[in-house]
Amino acid sequence: MAANVRRAVSDVTQLPALTAGNIALALLALPVFVLALGVFNLDIHPVISISIQWTLAAVVIGIAVGGEGLSLAEIGFRRPSWIDLGYIIVVSVVILFIYTATRPLVEALGLPVQSGATAMGAGAGLGVALARAVTTGIVEEILYRGYPIERLLAYTENPFVAGGLTWALFTAAHAINWPLGNLLQTALVAALLTVVYLRRRTLVPVVGAHVLVWVVAALGQVYG
């Protein structure tokens, strides 16, 4: 297995420039954007943030389809089956369990945590909070699961490298504005979503679960 992983990692270095650049855009653009906001102490309106995220997803998809000549199915937009509805429900429940069950543990370890609803923008209003929840669930799954995993699998044929690299960068991206306790929880959630995507190879179950969990958080922010 170690030899296969080394060969797959070597294959990553041989990616075409356009594909490598688009993968980098998908995986790094959002954390760089968030980091820039912090460095320059900028506070932008949530609607602008939502628009930027959708624009980034559209650019990545546009490059994949128009530049790389891929179909939407080749970047994760595959037709789901009825079993994916079950995946959405089960994965959502497991994610919520991870966040609730591990919170006492991370607090006992003295690790800082914050409410997931805070990330949706406290005081933004229900409409904006729900829009951010839907945006986060869809855009992050396109950028961190669908497109990069499919492209890395196409060139490496190794799910451990494709899934491991995207999992690591997704977790690292959240390190910018999530405290350590939440980051450990997010790492577990990201691992679950990565495994489910590799299992199903369609964005529907991971997007559905991701959106549903953030919608629950947004509703908790408003009505909790």
C-alpha cells in the first residue's frame, strides 16, 4: 500500500497545469479569502460573502467544463439513487451527534469551542442565516469533495491520496477562524463526508447532509 500511495503522490505532481491550478483554486481560494479579511480587518456584508462563494464555485465549475472539457457528472454531479436519501438522513444525524457528543470531551480537555450557529452570522436574520447555511453546504462540497476528489482520482486512482489530501486541506481551511475544539470536531465530520463521497461518488448525500446540519444550526441561532 505504501508503494501505491507514493506512486499516487508522484502522479499528483504530474497534473496538467490547468487541472492543478483549478484544484488549487478550489481548495485554497476560500481560506485565503477568509485570511485576507482577518489580516485587513474587513467586515463585509453576509450577502457579499455569499455572492463571492457562489462566484468561486461557478468559476471552478466553468474551468472544469469549459477548460478541462469535463462533464458535470465527472466532477460529482451524478444522478443520485433512493439510497442517497437514507445517506442524507443518517449522515446528518451522525454529524449532529459528533458535535454534541464530543463537546463535553473537548471542553474537559480545555479546548475552546464556539456555537456552530455563530459561524452562520449571529444577528443576521433568519433569511440570511439560511442562505449562508445552504451556500456553505453546497459550495464547500463542490470545492472540497466533488471537483478535487474526482480530478485526483482520475490521475492517481488512489482514494487514500484523493480523500486524504482534500480532507487535510478542508480541515486546515477551518483552522483560520475555528477554535481548536471545533477544529477537531470538524476534522471528524470532514472525514465522514469524505468517506461518504468516495462511497457514493455523487454530491447529493454530502451536500444534503451538510446543508441540513447548517440549517439546523441556523434555526437554533434564531429560535434557540
